[in-house]
Amino acid sequence: KALVTVRDEGGAVALGRVLTLVIATEHGAEEEAIEAANDASREHPMRVLVLAVGRMKSAEGELAARYLKRAAQVGRNIGIRTIEIIEIKESRAQDAERRKLEESIALANVIPDGAALVILDERGEALGSGAFAERLAQWRDGGQAAVVFVIGGADGVAESLRSKTKAT
């Protein structure tokens, strides 16, 4: 409760800060300490971004809007501050490598510093719903301020962007 008061009194200055919470406990009280740490992590919720190269068609946009509304309602209860979809304009370059590079630069310019970066493509690991939820919870509980999911253009993403990923 004291942390919430400090955050509220700190206003905008405190919003972008990362908090590291250390809890000292006696032997046998570890579960209570873990529960307290999880509660504290929900006081500093994680931001989730989906960056997609290209524009959604109207049916896709309507579906995404409905899903975002549902996800936002659930997200607040599980420590996710916001879920945003950001569309990145496709490159008009003639060469595929040049398109990939231009689109990857545009994507990189939107990725927050220190965010966990996940490239969504055919080379990535397929996760079931449970494993996906567990991965998000690990990032959240580990103090990750933001997780960014990237959907590249038709040519994919540049290797320079791929090398910064935490998962694919």
C-alpha cells in the first residue's frame, strides 16, 4: 500500500521507472513472500505491443478491436497495463532486402528500450495457450516493463532486428 501511495504522489515522474522489490523473509514463510512479490508486480503492470507491417483490412480490424477490448478487461487483472496494435507502413522499395531493412528500421523505432522482443514468423516456436500465458507471466513477474510482438512484412524482418529477440 505504501508503494501505491508513493507512485500516486510521484505522478508522471514515477510512471516510467522500474521498481525492484526485495523481500526478506524467515524460513518457512517463502510462499507468503512470493505472493507479496506477485502482488507488487501487479502494481507495476506490463505493456504489451503488437507491431505489424501493413494495414489490417476492415474485417481484421473489427476482430482485432473486439479482441483488444476483451484482452484489456482481463489484462488489468493479471498485471498487463495496456495492449496496443501499431501498424507500420509497408516499404515501397523494389528490392526485397531493402524492403526488409526499411520495415525493420521502422519497427525498431517504435520498440521501447529494454522491451522483450518476440518475432512472430514461421521459424518460431509454436506455443499452446498455457505455455504462452506462462511465458507472459514470467516476463511480468520478472519486472519486464514491455513485451513487443512483431509481425514483419511479406519479406520478413532484417537479421539485425531478429538478433534482439527474446523468443520467436
